[in-house]
Amino acid sequence: MTTHSFWKPFAIGLSEKIEKTRPSHYTLNTMWILLLAFLAVPPAFGAEFAEVLKVEGQASRYSPNEVFKPKAKPNTKPKSQKHMKMMAKVEDKPVPIQVGDKLLPESVVTVGPSSSVTLRLGNDVVSLIQENTSVRLQLKEEQDWSVFLLGGSLLSRVENPKKRKEHFTVRSRSLTMGVRGTAFYVRQESGQPTYLCTCKGKVQVRHQDEKVLRDIQTTHHEAPVEIQDQNITASKAEPKHSDNDIASLEKLLKN
């Protein structure tokens, strides 16, 4: 049964009811055209979850319910919502990630050694989460994705068709990197400076207090930096991301 044949009885019934209460110009043809116009508009699904496109090696996730659900302990009460999150994150059992999984905002993704996971975040971002990395996925205002990099490295390819100022951000414990478009790579390891390569495009680096540290704009990997506290220094290019990696993400973004 086609879509049109499925909806036709409903359209006919609706038009008959309207004919009894409306002027004669509300005809079946008019209602049928309106219904087809409604069906021709695609629903705006997809922005509210992250889709797993590729999995290599071992990776797991914590769902939002698991992450935020406090575990009961004798004589122990969460001191705050943040405390609840930390208690739950430590104690909940991870679930292996599979291609096709839909991850809701606030999901936590962990990737093991010699492994990787590729995610589509909404319609405009594809991210490669590299080995030994943990991230929390977040969604702002139901349309702008953010990745909290708990540790490890991340390569992202971003489109920003509506030129939104904060369409995609990567955050660490002390920094926010607002991506204006195209491709960039971030590495965050405990006790080490944050490494940022704006592979192509523009990234704004801000401190946790929202103070702007620098706007970085490049055309081809020419300005990698290391960020420690509020100090930004020039660095060398890292081999853990390449033009081939970016091209692969671009291909997935267009599919």
C-alpha cells in the first residue's frame, strides 16, 4: 500500500465532515492538496540524538538514566546534582556500543585501547572519538551539540549552514572551544596542556570563566597550539589525525 492510498480514506472522511460545516469551496480536491503538502514536508527528526556510524575495537556507553540515577548507599545521600552524576557514573555498568545505536544527550562514551567510535551528532557534525577516550554528549537548546572531553582525543568535521555562533563546542574542565565550522582536533590528557589543531576553519578558545583567549582561523593545519591555564603557545602537528581522516568524516557527513 502506498502512502497516498493509506491516507486517502482519512482525507475523504475529513473532507466530507468539512463539507457539512464549511462553504462549498472546501472541496475534496482542496483537502487532498493540503494533505499531500503536509506529507511532503519531512519531519525534523535527527537533531535530538547521536548516531553510531562506525565502531572499531572496544567501546561502551552509559545511558542518561544510568548516568544520572543515584545508587543507594547506607547512610549516604547525594550532596548535589553533580554528586549524583559522579556517584552514578562510577557505579553503573557500561553497555557495549554497536553500529546504529542512538545515543541521547548526556550519554557517556568510553573507547578502549586501539579502538575508535565515529558518531553523527544531529545533522551537521561527525566526530571520530579515538582510543583511550571518554566523552559526555550534550545538547544545548535542542539544536547545538557539545562534547565534554573527559580525557583522550577527538577529531570533528562540522557544517554550520545557519552560521550559528555556538553550533558545536568541545569542552574540557577548564576550556571551551566554540567551532565556527569545518574541521579540528583536540587532545586532553590528565596533567598535560590541551592540544588543539584547527585543521581548517575557525575555532574560538575560551577559559572556563568565558573569557576569550584566542580566535584561531586556518586553512590547513598551520597553527596547532597547546593551552595551559590561560596561556596559549605554538605547538607541532600531531600524527594522530590526517587529511585522510578528515575526508572520511566529510564523506560520512554528506551521506
